[in-house]
Amino acid sequence: MAVLPEAKLYVDGVVRRAAGDRLYDNIGPWTGDVVGVAADASAADVEAAIAAARRAFDTTDWSTNHAKRLELVQKLYGLFVANRDRLVDIARHEVGAAWVAVNRAQVDLALDSWKDLMDVFPEVQWEKDRGTKETYGFTTYRKSVHEAVGVVGAITPWNFPIYVNVEKVVSALLAGCTVILKPAPDTPLSGSIFGELAAEAGFPAGVLNVITASDPAEAGELLVTDPRVDLITFTGSTAIGKHIMRQGAETMTRVFLELGGKSVKIVLEDAPNFQMEVAQSILVFHAGQGCAVQSRLLVPKSRYDEAVAILTATYAAFEDKWGHFDDPACPMGPVISKKQMDRVKAYIDIGVQEGARLIAGGHLRPDKGSGWFIEPTCFVDVTNDMRIAQEEIFGPVLVVIPFEDDEDAIRIANDSVYGLSGGVVSADLDRAMKVANRIRTGTISVNGGAPINGDLPFGGYKQSGIGRAWGVEGIEEYLETKTIGYRK
């Protein structure tokens, strides 16, 4: 039964259906049933969106009128705040979020981080005096200016869609770009609401466009390969990120990528509350569907058996505390789709085949409902060369790896193609900082500190991405630098 409104396109200032009234079903992860329908955009719809965005950038003052942009982005923010209940419904029914996730990253952190972007916007430096230089027998006065890069294609994921949509859309709009937002097929309404409320806010036609489509690739391919699109910003898997880079090479389209992760949490033997730190490493928040989750737990060999016992008890105590739609204390619901559920289960089977020891979970749970439920799962006796330790599972699967000393922990942490997030815990702050400084990762928590907020840059090393989201740096990703030399 449909519980969500129809997700429509927003093209050239008009909220509308796709060409030919094409629709596709929006499937709810909790039930596996249809919870709504969404516009299924055609190539013609994508073409119209690109043309509108190009025209709005090239023929209006959007890119140069900083005050106007900020005013409209603030107005749109106010509409989102006023529609928080609708955002909650979308996160619960479309994304499959449990209440704890809704009240944190899915909705409230998205709104808080939006405000952070508006707060740091005045820090963007649009022009810088570069002084004078005597060359060729005359004096040149020099300056550099920042200008919007142009038309942005924003391709976003299904795991935290409202949050990521805010990051890309708001940052690009503040920078002066025009935007075509293409949300994931699984979460169309999380994108469609941006178009609906932008229309209500009075955005100029073409500045923001939203395209939803059932095909996971077609609309994205059209954006990536069209020379009228100046920048592609993508959050998702590393494999798709590499494909986007290859596809965009022909037109030299700039790419800004936030990709996968296989982050560590290192609990050193002197951690002030070792039991709590290990227990809190249980991977259940939003069913582990986060690129920055700490899915590799590194514990010292000297306390390894103790850590295993703590985790065994923690997972056992959590056995009936997940999968409850109406429980405000529930942090974990289903995964997004049957496809993702099958993928996670396949990795669990691989872990067993590789010789890791399963101390919790490992099974599908149809008794939880007709949706896509898989148990919180924990493997111990894992070595870092196993696939379950090297590959991003994107599900509620924690792997536990012992280490000898600090050097060994650093080696294991860095033995990964990824470098997105991580954590270190120790009673000795200086020791923890030394370890953190040597881990090749874009963000890292020391003793529980929060390195991810809307006013801070976020992004990865190695195959975890290119560029930084959020903060001033996140806005600047959507800018070009022009250097001007002149004579008086």
C-alpha cells in the first residue's frame, strides 16, 4: 500500500511527471512492498534537465549574485525544517531507517549540516590580491578569483540520501553552480522533495533540476558523458567511481568522488574503559550501510580473548533489540533491498569459507518481517588478507583482527585500498595521536572525538575518493580559480 506521495521530476522550474507518464514502484525495505511510485525519467527528460541547467548558468546572474543564492538556500532550508515530518516518513519508509538513525544522520544531522554550510559560506574567499611583480620591464598587478565551475551532475546513494543530497546540492548552489540531482533508484523521493520545495521557495528555472529513474545507470551515464556538464559529484561504490572517471575522461569532466571504505577502530590495551570500547564497536547502526563505518575492529593480542568474550555477550544481549519499526531506541532495521541482502549474505558465506569464526549472526531473518532483514554479524579470528577484511561489505558485519603492538596495528590499518575513516582509543592521548597521524585516512576519531560534521571537510585517501565534502572545502570543490594579471 502506498504510504508515500509520488516522486516527481523537477526540470526547468516545473514539478512534473516523466515523459509519457512513465512510473516505477518505490519499494519499502521494511516490508518489501510498494510504498509509492516515482517518475521514471527518459533520455529526453535528462536532456531537458541538462539544457535547463546550462541555460540557467550561462544566461542568468546565478553564479555571480552571492547574496541572492544565500537567501534562496536559506529559504529552502526553512522549508525543509518545516517539513521535517515528511523527511522522517521518507527516511523510515523509503530508506528503511530505524528511529535512532532517523533522529541522527538520516534527518537531523542532514538539517544541522545544511546550517553549517550556510554558516561557513561567508568564509569562502572569492578574490585574493596576489601582489605585484616586475617582469619584462613593467609592473604587473595580480589577483586570483574563484568562480563557479558551471553545471554539476550530482549522483547520490541510497544509504543516507537526504544527508548526501544536502551536501552536494547545497554546496554546489552556494558556490554558484546549477545542479542536476540524480538520486539512487531505491530512494527517489529523497531527491524529489528537493525539487518540490525548491519550486515552493521560488528558485529560478533551471538552477536546480531533479531526475529520478528506475535504471541505475542510464541517466548517470548521460550526465557523465555530456560535455555541457562541467563536474560530476558522486557518492557510492569505488567500482562505480572508477567507471565514472573513465566515462568522463573523453570530455575531461571534473570528478569529485566519495567512495568506499573499510575503516578500522583500534582499541589499544590501555584504553581507559576497554570493555565499553569493545562493546560499542558492535556494527548495527543503520545495518552497517555507511561508507565511514568502522567495520574492522583491531584489538591487542594480549587482550584478544577478553575482547571476544565481550563481543559475544554484547551481540547476545542485542539479539532482540533490532528490526523494530516503532521502537524509538532501535538503531537497526533492514538493508535497502533484496539485492543488498543477498550481497551481504554472500560475504558472510565467504567469511565462513575463509576460516573466520562466526560468534554472532550470519543468518537472514524473515521472521522479522517480509522485508530485507539480516542479523548483526561478527567474525573473529580474522586475518587482514581475508576478503571480509579487505572488501567493503556494506552491511552489519564486523570483523575482529588481533595485533601485536602499535606498529602492527598501524600496518594492518594501512593495509587496505581504502582510507576514509577510523578511530583510535588509548589512555595516553599522545600515543593515540601518534597512531592516528600515521593512519592513511581522511578522517579519524581519537578517544571518541567527532571528526565528521557539516563545517569540517570529509573525504578519503587512496580508493576512498577524490576531493572533500562539507565545510568551506566542500563548497570550494565546485569552484574554478582564475588568475588575472593587469597593468595600470
